[in-house]
Amino acid sequence: ILVPREYMAEDPPRSFLYKSPYEGTFNRPIRPTPQAEPPAPSFSTIHSVRPRPTPSRPAVKRRPIQEDIRAALQWIITYLKGIRLVSWLKLVVWFGAQWMAGRFEFGSVFFIMSCFVFVFLNLGERKKGEASAYSVFNEGFKELPGQLNAKTFEAELRGGGPR
């Protein structure tokens, strides 16, 4: 438990109220711990070090980090070039609208509403006669073949198998 110094009975330099489950409550100054000697190398520490290269096992050549960064940037540029100009324009217009909504203290509402619009615009459409994975959206609540429901589950538990 940490308490302000004015509530402590004694005021040794750099002390806190220390509660020990064995010794009760008392003031204990904080002393720097002595630096311990590093442990002697054991079998596991000696053999966990990467082995030295030999003629039969040459050292692994590591690529410089600059090559990895250059490859990642090249991938990002290639991906960004694949996005159509119309999509970039939509993104710029959306950021502009978000900025304007933020100026009128309507930014968070605009962001949430635009998320809803984004979700509903990307739902897609089913083809005529195509069944939905959710039986409530199908005509007559028809289920997909092999779909697990309470009726088939109960039949399997009672030993009758799927019906």
C-alpha cells in the first residue's frame, strides 16, 4: 500500500509503507539490490548459441533490411496501381465529406452512417432461384441440403438418423 509521506511515522529517505503478510506493517527503505554475478554458462546456454559456420555448413547469408523494405514498398505500389481511378475518387470525396462533417461537429455520426452505407452497398444480390444460407430468406423456409437444425439434431440423438 502506498501512502503519502505526511502520514508516515518515520520519514527515511525514499521509503514507502510496506505490508508484508509475515511481518506486519512497517516502513522499509528502498535499497538498491546488489548486482549479481552472471551465471556460469550451462550446457543449455552453450548449445543454444548459433553454431559457427564450417565448410560443410556455411553461414546463412542474411539479406539487408533495405532489400526487405524495398520489396514491401514494391508490393504496396503494385497493389495501389491496381485500384481503379473511380475508387480513388470515391475515397477522396469520402475523406473530404468526413472532414467537412468533422468541422461541423458531426464527424462521428457521419463515420458511423457511412459504415452502415458501406455495409449495405456491399451486400450483393442473389440470382433468381438461388438459395440463401439462412433458411428464413428462402421461399417456404427451405433449408440447404445437409444443414443442421434442431429437428435433425434431435433425430440423430434418438438414434433415428437424419430424416
